[in-house]
Amino acid sequence: MKVLISDKVDAGCVSILQQGGLEVNVSTGLSPEQLLDNIDGYHGLIVRSATKVTDAVIERAGVLRAVGRAGAGVDNIDMEAATRRGVVVMNTPGGNSVSTAEHSLAMLMALARNVAQATASVKAGKWERSAFTGVELAGKTIGVLGLGKVGREVAERASGLHMRVLGYDPFMTDEAIQSYGTQPADLEQIWAEGDFLTFHLPLTPQTRHYLSSDQLGKCKDGVHIINCARGGIVDEAALLAGLESGKVSGVALDVYEDEPPAADSKLIGHERVICTPHLAASTQEAQSNVALQVAEQVRDVLVAGVIRNAVNVPSIEPEAYDKLRPYLDLGERMGRIQGQLAEGTVERITIEYRGEVTTHATSPLTSAVLKGIMDAFVSDGSINLVNAPVVAQERGIRVDELKSSDPEDYA
């Protein structure tokens, strides 16, 4: 099987794939047209943020089984198209979280003390000490929006600087948020009380322009904004208006709505904006970590069928896979039998789990059952664990899971 690496990654990535018996081609800097011309015949694709894995690319890649993103964000990959075609999409959460958190803290401190502006002034031959008076971080309130791996690292470090840390994450309990030295808060409190706001969210339709003019209107005068997550989470036009009105005291950006931003961007050129070219994860340690991690994940999918850190299908760790494999095989066989026995239109599928199997994650097992059933209706061999639930949904089939830890005697 063949793997294409289309963005620059650590050399160790190639070694791991080759040791797994995979043929590897490193071809970076491909244009979208060149990627389309070359992708067919590859079973795996490894990218960073530069390569855009579009619907057209996935459609052209006839045997593609896995896309590995060396990093956390997957907004450069068409997730819906990948899932529909049965392609596993994986990222590498945690591999660059420390680097990204440290960069966010560097931006925080640079904002507070006007480091970039003072540097430019001194290099211009000036000595303007009074022009760059800053503020202490100790005692200030920072709002951390998103408490995933990066957000938690930022919150813990901000707490160590004796800042008052407010945390917001709709997918975490208050107890979990508090365990990171963070005070749980809703958005209204964060907008109203934050001296500094730092964003650590994925870019989705729900999070696009998460901070815009309406939210800025609720913020404290002189608020500082930091975004080292994804461009588009903060509304750049609203940031510029806030800077010009004095509502926003300073902005630090590592990511942008358009990358690279326009050379004549008024926001980038504003004197109270500091910016870096998407560098948060660019440390030697982080790039090595994510490259080795994504190589192992792609190898495991292609060679052993083990899925880890997938974003469009339930993941199965190697240890759990060994325990689940008999159930996966059984579930698919049972589904195939049911698919062959079914008469008329299938409207509803109910899968019941009882006993010891309920101690494991059942989502992969449900996918296996659905694969077996859908194979009876789709004869082209395109159904797999990734797209079986999607195919069922597209056909209007309702899928129910019932679980009970009590075993049942079927003898």
C-alpha cells in the first residue's frame, strides 16, 4: 500500500511508515491541480495545514482509506466527503498543545508589555520609555474560551502567573474546569469581566466569528484579544473597529481569516496589533511529535485496521481493539445475515447489547453491524466502518442502541 506525504513533516514520519511495510512518496508544494493528478493509487495521505483535501481530491482518490493531519485542526479537510467515501480522518491532538499554549502565553505577555512595539521603536533609533507603559498580569482576569488540550495548558500557566482565570467550555463539567485551576463561567461573564480573552476553539460554522461586534460591545473597555487557534473565530473587521474606537486595547494574532493576510490589511498594520505567521505549533519538539504520531496512526489503520484519534469515526485503541475484534467480526456477520433475511424496506435497526460487551465502547460495534446490513443493499463494496452509519442515515434508517449490563441466556 502507498502513502503520499504532501506537506513538510519530520523525517521520522517516513521511517515509521516504511518500517510498517508501506511505500512512501514525499511530494510537497503540490498545487491543487497537481494533487488531483497524483492522488489516485494512494491508500493514505498525510498533510499539515497547507494541503486542502477537497471533495474533488477525495473523489479522485479511488483507493484512499486514511487521511492523517499532522496537527489538531482539520478545517482543511472536507470531512463530509471523506466520511461519505469511507475515508478515516485522523488528527494528532496533544502533540503540539504545549507549543501552542506557550505561544499564546508569549503573545499574552507581549500584549501586556508592548514588547513588539517597543522593539520596533528602539530599532528605529528612538527611546520612548513612557510611550510603552504596560500592565501587570498578576491580578488581571483572563477568559479562556475552549478548554481542550491547548486551552487547559494555557489556563494552568495563566493561573501560575497569578491571574484570575475564567474558563468556558460547553462540553466540560464545572468540576472538570475547576481541576485546571479555572473558575467556570458563562460567556456573558467572560465578556463582561475579562481583561484578556484567548480563544482555543476549532473552527466550525458555530464558532465562526465567535467574537464579533455584538460580543465586543459587552466587553470591558480596553480588552485585549488573543487568537492562536483558527482564523475566523474572531471577526477581523470587528477587531479593527474596536481598536479604532478604543474599545480594544490590543490584539495578538497567529491565525487569520485569509492566510497569508493581505499585505495592505489595515488590521495587520495597526500599531496595537502584534502578529506572527501561524507559528504557534512551529517548534522542533511539536513538529517531531505530530509527525511521528500521525505516521503511527496511518500505519496502524492501513496495516492493522486500528483507528486512533479519528474525527469522523469512533476510535479504537490497540489494547481495546484486541478485545473488541471478536465482537466486531461477530457484529458484521450478524448484520450481513439480517441484511439477507430482511424483506421490504428497512426503516429501523435496533441493536441490543447485554453483559460484558457493554463495558466496551459500543459505537464501533454498531458500525460493524450496520456495515454487514448495508452490504446487502450496496453491492459495490464501498461500505466500511466509517461510512456505514452515514449510508444508513441517508437511507432514512433509524438506528437504536439498547444496553444492559445484565447478561441473558440465549440457550
